[in-house]
Amino acid sequence: MEKNLPKTLGELKASGYQPKSVKDELRNNLIQKIKQKETIFPGIVGFEDTVLPDIERAILSRHNILLLGLRGQAKTRIARLLTNLLDEYIPVVEGSELNDDPLQPLSRYAVDLIAEKGDKTPVSWLHRNERYLEKLATPDVSVADLIGDVDPIKAATLKLPYSDERVIHFGLIPRAHRCIFVINELPDLQARIQVALFNILQEGDIQIRGFKLRLPLDISFVFTANPEDYTNRGSIITPLKDRIESQILTHYPKTIEIARQITRQEARLSDEQRKIVYIPELLEVLVEKIAVEARTSEFVDPKSGVSARLSISGLENLASAAERRTLINNEKATVARVSDFWGVIPAITGKVELVYEGEQEGPYQVAMHLFGKAVKSMFLDFFPNPDKLKKGRESDPYGVIRSWFAGGNYVDIPNDAGDAEYRQSLEKVAGLKKLVQAYIEDAGENDTYILMELILHGLSEFEIINKDILENNLTFRDVLADMLRNEMMEDDDDDEDDEDFEDDDDMDYDFDDDDDDDDRYN
């Protein structure tokens, strides 16, 4: 398409081209997409009735936008998708730093070039993907970075005095003329730097080192901010916030199903992994429940939030843990299981910001706590609450399982056990499979074993049985039997200490002989 576009200013005029602002481009193309029922923000899930309508209204109003929300809420992703609403190509004066419109030149370079060459001025075309600039706000960002500064090297090379505007080196914002410009984490900008944005947002002019330039920049600004930043690292100064016309609040997925959809979409699982590892829906839900528990946990800072990246990384680690098992056991395929979640723990520990109580517990213990809470929640989705069974009024559905463990039986589930060993370990627990069949009639074979293991984890959370985690092995046993075993181990340790002490008493230390020896030397 670019080959057929006008190459000179004269050809451009003949084509009937008319200049259009960035915000008009966004508005006009949005209107067309809405009329044609097109997907405007592909890949953004869960915001259809909340965030996205607000963004569309802001674009129709030609507003600059502030996306305000906790981390991992797709703020930057939305900003980058706005380029889809720009025209595919726009004409610029060839060689211009500021993407000058040939019919509305802005820079000294473009004005002089058009004055010299007239209709023969060369025109190049800028694709919409090149019209997006993004800057992460950090405390070290300067006015020169954003707006510009005098370049002494340019002045020396061109032999120009500092009073000549051609010695100016333009910053990121002037270079974003006719583009979308995004500043992430806006509160991190120092207040004096935020002040430099006032005139650009309101009047469109800038000043650089005493140069009074009137540059009516055409930019659509998008800012992102985390509410936590307002107290921890800085704030958006009131006059700047007043000039950003639309402030839009983002949020985390409101349902488990929406969260699953996002995680499946974003998780980077290779085709080979997908062929080898089957992840049941039950475990996808369990991954999301961990994130939900983290967002309400007393150990996690609610101001920081828990990113969707926790679920995404967790699902990736779950698949990799199962894949590793197949490689160790030389199996062709496998099904992910609850015990594979020990491989998910590293994806949790780095994704949560702990409060003081959480720091005292430690990241690993907090991650295990969140996993336990999620297991307990999921267990209650399928099976009755053991604590709420009314004694004497109804039979205990867990009675057979309790009795089996009370008889001194226990079950080991090695993390790297092959599928056959894993299933045999679960099948030996009396009443376990029947309990699943009693409450979930249509459970497939894979889900049945997942639910059998879930029951064991769930009963351990209700302290009906004990769960021991020893490096690469899980052991479930009766609570009382476990207590007796621990007491016996402690008694054995005490006996060994007593024997050592008695041996020491049998030794005959002849201190007098030592004194006689000392006398001989004297």
C-alpha cells in the first residue's frame, strides 16, 4: 500500500489529503469499529462492562486518559492497543524529527525545507505501529528527557549561536507529535517534572532554556498509576490531575471463570507441553483460588495488590512440574495433580508484597498458607464441611476414611511418582474413591483421582488427618498416631542422651595422678 502513496508535497495536495488530529483519528476509527461490531480491544477480558466502555467514552470525548489501578490489571496492554484506532499511515515531511505534517509544518527544519523545495518536498509515510511512545516514570527523569534541552555539540557542529532554535535537542514528548504517548507510573515523576506537562496538556506549547517556542503539539496522552504510589512514592499533583480529562479505574477479574480465561490466554505453554500434560479444569480453578486468597490474606499488603501474573506463572509452573515427572518416569503423557503444586510455590513467593506479619512468617510459609486456604475453599465446593456435621443426626461421610487412618495406616505420595504409583497410593485408602463417586457422579477418571487427592489435602486442612511434607514426599496419617509417633521419637532421643550421660559417669578421672605428674615436672 505504501508504494502507491504520494511521494511529494505536490502529489499529496493533489490526492485531496486533509490534516487530522490524533484524537480525531482515534474518535473516527472507534466510531467505525463500533458500527461494524468489531472487537476494539482484542485480548482484554473482564472489562467489557466496566473499563472498556469508559475508555471508549473518553476517546469519543477526545480526552487524555489516566488509568488508575493495582499492578497486573492490563493498564499498559490497553494503552498499547490504542494504536489499532489510528489511521494505518500518515504523511510526514521526510527527515523531520517531529513527524511534521506536510500541510501543517511545525519544526524549523520542515518549514525551511518546504520553503526551499515547495511542492517537490519529499514526503514519507509513518505506520501506526510507529506512532506509539512509552516512558516509564522514574525519579531520575528530567525535563530535558521529556521536553528537550540545548545541545552544545549541535551548536558547535552547525556553528550556530545558542540563541538559534536549531541548536535545540527535542525530548520524547515533542518527538511524539502526532502519536500516542504513554507515561507509566505517573506519580513516580518528581513534582517539578510534572509541572512541565501543564502547558503541553492545556495550551500545547513548550519552553526550552529560555526559548519561547509555540509548538502546538498534537499528542494523545495516556497515563497509568497505581493507587499505592500516592502514599509510598509520590503523588500526582492536583493541577496536572485536573488537566487529565478522564480518570478510569481498573480492577481484578470479578469471577474465577474470567480469571481462568485470562490465565489460559496469557500462559506461555509450548505445543509440546500441551500434548504431554493435561491440566484438569479443577486445577485451573485451584490456581485462581490461590490468587483470590492472596488478595484477601492478612499476610499480604492489599495496597500493593496481587497481579494476574501470579496465576499465569503458577499455571506455567504447574505444567512444568507435571512435564518434569513424565521425563523422570519416561512416560509419554500425564495429568497434573494437586501434589504438583509444590512446583507452583516459587511462582507465589515473588508475587506477593508481605505486611509485617507476613514477613515474620516468611514468604514460603505464606505461600503454603495461601495454598492451604485455596485447597480448603475448593474442598468445600464439592464436599460437606467436616466441622459442621451434626453429631448423632447424620452419618459421617468421612467415617470410613477416619477409621482407616485411625488403624495406623498412612499413605505416601512422592512428588515425582509415576501415574501408576500415584493411583495405587490413593486407591489403598479405604472409602476415598467411594466418597468421590457419592458426591460427584459424572467425574471422569482423571478428575476422580484429582478429587481423591483433594480430599486428603482438605481433611488435613480441617486437622482430621496430618500432612507431613518431607522434601520430595507427602505423607498423610492419623493425627493421634502422628502425635504418638512424635512422642516416641522424642523419648528415643531422651534415652540416647541418658545413655551418653551414663557412659560419661563410668569414666574414672584420676585428678590426683595428674597433680603428681605436675609435681614431677616442677
